[in-house]
Amino acid sequence: MHPASRFNPAAFQSALATGSLGRYLVCREVLVSTMDLAAREAAEGAPHGTLVFAEEQTAGRGRRGRSFYSPAGQNLYFTLVLRCPVELHRRLPLIVPLAVCAAIAAEAPAARIKWPNDIWIGDRKVAGMLIDAELSPAGAVALPGIGINVNADPTVVPELRDIATSLARELGRPVEREALLAHICNELERLLEAPPGHVLEAYRARSSTVGRGVLVVPVGGEPFEGTAVAIEDDGSLVVRRADDSVETVTAADVSVRPLA
């Protein structure tokens, strides 16, 4: 584990190449969850691109109500406020993990997207995210909340010892959080404006799931094993069972774990 250091907002914003993302920054030492504060900021009219950052979360949220390991002063915990058309909102489950993976891969080239939106290095998770949204006829207000293990070593936590990693653990050196966060914002703003076909092709290229054996665990259903064979245009995953039958599953309905 590397020593904690205070996040430098000025260094972060000086590395931005965006028009909107990250330009309005809300920083806190400790939050229950950056997503909760971002939702309040959005409800009060926070502009598109607002970024809510915390040095520490006491109850960071992951998919399906799981918590996210959030020690102080070493990692990245943040939520963005994205005001966008509903059609663009539908593509965010591909766009957001792609942006995060591309930025992480600039430091650790082995980073890949584990469907639907975790970032893994090898067989260990380095980042996770959750996207909340409110939809209306006028458009969407999306809140992608993202947690990245940057410099803390999650393997000190017994339940994470065999399944998680950090950039510093993989690289053998600390990583500048400000530069990484700026890189994510720069990538995300670029991808928000990219053609859908480009995003889909890039997401597929960074997938660690397609071609692997997987355990599919449906919500309230019976788990089954198969091979992930494709990612559809809408981001759903195509899985071939051992009997050659094919199922298409969505992130809302299942969780997927790679088989050894």
C-alpha cells in the first residue's frame, strides 16, 4: 500500500481537455456515496459535466446493492452528472466502461472490460461502476458512479484477496490520481460524441468476456454455464450453453462470472 496523498483539484483541472466534463468540481473529504451527493446536485440544477469526488466513501455502492471498497486518500471515487438525450443515455452502459478502460489501459495495457462494466486486469477487478438515471421527455440525467483501485492494495481485505487488484499493485509504483481522472473525463467526452458503431466496435475489442467460459446467474433463476460468444448491438451478451442452445442475457437480469 502506498502512502495516502490529498487529491489536488488544480492539477486535475489543468490536465483536462474537455469542454464540460469535470469543469464544475465538487470535492469532499468523506461521503456516504458520491452518487447520493451527485443526485442532490443534479436535482438542484448542477450543469452537465459536474463531477462529485470524495477522498473516502463510507458506503460506496456497486451493482445489486453490493458495497465498494473505499479507503481514504488513495483511490478514485466519483460520480458525474450527464445531461443527454435519451438515445445517448441508452449507450452509456457501453460508453462509460469503455472510457474508464481506455484511460486505465494507458497505464496498464492489460486492462479489459469484464461484461458488463467492471474493469479487470488479468482475473482481478480494478474498477467498477453503476449508472443511475432519471428519464423524461426532455432527456436524461445520468449519474455514472465510478470507483477505481488506484494506489490502495485491496488484497489486505480478506474477502478481496483473490479477486481484486489496484493499479499500483500491478505496476509496482503509485499512479497520479489527478492525471488518471482527467484522462477518464477526456475519453468520456470524446466517446459521448463518437458514432455508435465506433463505440460498439471499441467496446467489443476491449472485452475480456467474449470467448471465455462463464457462469450465468439469473436474478431469481437457476445458474448455468456456457461460453460467451458475442456482444449484441444493444450491449446484451450472447451465451452458448453446453447443449449448443443460445441465450441472450442483459445486465439487468443476470450477473456473469468467468470460469477458471
